[in-house]
Amino acid sequence: PRAHCANSSRLQPHIFTFLCVFNLYDIRKKTVHPMGLKRDRRSSQSELVPSLGEASWGSCHNMVAIAKTLLLLLAVLFFPGALTLTSQPIDVDVELGATALLPFENYDDSKTVLLTKFHASKSTDSPIATVISLNPGEPLGSAVGRGQFKGRVRLETHGSTDIRAELDSIQLNDTGPDIFYDFQQLGVKGRRININIKAPPPAVMSVNITDVGEDHINITWLQVEPLDPTPVNYSVEYREAGANRLASTRTKKDVQSSLPQSTDDGDDTWQKTGYVPHNPDVANLQIKVNGLCPGVEYQFRVVSFSRFGKTTSHVELAETERNPSQTAPPPPATSLYLLAEGKNYLNITWKPGTILDCTPGPVQYYVEYRRQEANSEIWE
């Protein structure tokens, strides 16, 4: 029931009852009493007896189901948080230096309420600091921020049963990829609150060419430190150097900034790879760019992006390995014939040869001619 979702401690017994009934039903394949017990049909009395009593203990399937039930019981006894249902986090998007509004539902003014800053981890979320607290019966306006939040936070009424904390002058150290906030009050379960800075992720600073072949180049880069919990992804953009050698050659100095700025230059000459998500468990990521031409120099840059925009790294140059079969001149034209002639001109037409996709550079044509009656060996 939705009413129980606000209190995980009250919710756990209901979850466990449901899971036990599910497992006992799995054993008996019959109707089971709501508490995991059934009525003894052989007795005239309404006596409740364990439904496990008549289970077929020789069945391997039944043994597995019984073991699952026992493990669930141990999980509740020794790991009470294991069956806690968690709600979706609340994302609060805010400009740097602006005010973040952190909501809390079902506030009870007869109980102490705390707003705490947490560091999230895979094992246990660790409290970093108490942002603000309020004792039972005290007015919201009497709450005072603590530590780095002193003078920056206040509690306000927000609806009939809800309140919110207004956190002023949001700074970069107020958030981070593993930072969240949570209201805590006895009997009421708050929701994880993420403060997200409305800015694209930082630009990648370290890009390396780690493998080169005739048709591929491998790009490796050092991941950025995200500003906040907003998901960050990466992709690689590339193009032939050629005439683009002097264009968009951002340096490492160009990408350094206290607050990242979006660098969507609208240049459609770049080709894009697929993307890979940020991985906090490793330092570097890589993408292998396939389908390149042998002996061609390319420009590469790594794009880091989120729902707030994208930033690009500096440009790295790399040339694919040369293939001897690709160094030959382009195939000759065929089907040469005279299309038209006049007093002082001839119109010549021909069919171009078959051009390979990776033929380096554009293929151009011109016509040479000489006077046949003079037996000239000089072509003009």
C-alpha cells in the first residue's frame, strides 16, 4: 500500500510476509493462509498448522524453496535494510550561485527533522554534514544552517503537509557525482535529493592514440570528474585532416575553465562514434574508430556530454597505416570518344574509372592533345 511507502521500517514486515507466502505457495502449490499457515482440513477445530508440515521433503525443488524462505528470514533479522524499498531520487537543477529548493513531504512538526548531506557508495551511504535541524514544536523560521551552510539555508512551508529547504548561493562543493541530500524524521522516509548544476560536464584533458591500423585508430582518454550526479557520457568525433588541419584545433589550455562552457560549434564535418557512459570504477575509457582509410591523417577529439550540453577536448592527429595497394595511381578513364567538333574546338567525353572509397585525395581529370600530322611527341 502507498501509505506504507513513507516508512521503510513498517514496510519490511509486509514485504517479508509476501515473500514467505510466495515461497510456501511454491512448495505446496495449494492455497496458503495469508500468514504462511493453512488450516488443517482433517481437524474439526479451526487450528492453524504450518503448511510446511506436509511438504515433500524429498523433492529438490521444495528444498530450494524452503532454503529461499530461510534466507529471507535471515536477511530481515541481520540486514534490516536489505528489503527496504527506495523511491526515485529528486533532481533539483540549479544555476551556479542560485538558490536550490529541496522538498520534504509529510512533515510532522511534533518530531525533530534533519536535512543531511550524504556521500553515496556501493556499500553504505555516509553522512557528511548536517545542513539544518529543527526541534519539535519550534517554528520553521528558527532553524539555522550549520557549518558551511550557516546563513545560506532556511526552512519554508510548501503546501499543507510539506516543507522545503531553500539553499542559497549554490557552490561547486555543495554537490558532486556521489553527493546527495536527504531529510530525516522519525516515522517518515525522505527521498534522495540530487543537486545538479546547469552546466555541461568538464572537457576531457588527456587524449591518447593507443593503437593504429590500416582501417582503425584506437582513442583512449582520462575520464572527467562530473560536477554532480547527472549522468555523463563520452563519444569520439573524427574527420580527415586535409583542409581541416587549421580548423577547430583546440589546445589543452583552451579547454581549461572553472565552469565548463558548451562547445557545440555546429560544425557538421565531424563524424561521430557511438557513446560510452562514465564509469567511476576505472580511470580511462577507450573507443576504437573503425572504417578508416589506409594512409590518411585524421583529427580526433573526445566529447563529454550530459543533458546540460557538451564539451570537446583538444584535437589529436593520427595517420592510419599505409597499404601498398592503396599507393597506386587511380584507375584510368575508359570509353574515350569524340562527342562534338567545330571549326576550332573538339568536345571529348569519357567514363571515369572505378574509384575506391579509400583512394587518397580527390581524383581529377584533364585532357592532353597533340598534332598527329606533325608526329609531335609533345603533349599539350
